Amino acid sequence: MPDVNPEDYREQLATLARRKECRDYGWPIHWSPRSVINPSCEFGLAFTDASAWEFIADHLDAGHPIETITLDDPPGKTAFVMKIEIEPNSPKLYVKLQFGSGKVIARSFHISTVDEKKY
């Protein structure tokens, strides 16, 4: 993979994530916001698709660390990963995004697992 500095793409990822018409879903995917409790919700409700995208954009805007990985499927494509602590001493929220034709493509939004590379 060529050297990709995720900081060069932070603003674009956040902008696209905030625009409903610029969001898409990839394959394979592990997009499960309804299985993750939204820490901003006072009633302990899970994320919705819309609130998951907003949460992602907020963390990108706030400068949350991003890393890049090379995907196996599609082979050789670059993805951007954030691992976000929802609760202290608990597994992190795993978020993976990639770019595609003027859109941000969701690949992962779930509590961290051993087999994250697959999605």
C-alpha cells in the first residue's frame, strides 16, 4: 500500500459522513449500529444509522486517531479505521470507512472483535 496519511482525508471523510446522499454501504460489511448503545442517549438506546454517521463525523472533526489498513476485499483498497472507547475497560467501537466515487463507504460499525480485518 502506498503511504497514505489519514490526516489528509479527515475533513473529507467527516464532510461526506454528514451528507446522507454521500453515504454508501460496502461489502463485506459489519454495520451494526443498532447493537451498540449510544453514549449520548440519556435513555440507553442504541445508535440508529443516522446517529452512527453523526457520531463518526463528530469523532473525525474532534481529531480522534485514524489509522489506515489495506483491505483484502476489495483487494488492495485503503480503508480508514477508528477504534473509539465507548465505556472505560470495555471493548472499543470499531469503525471502518473507505472512499468510493464521491462517497464515503461504511464497512464496519460494531464493538471490536477478533476478526475485524474481514469487514
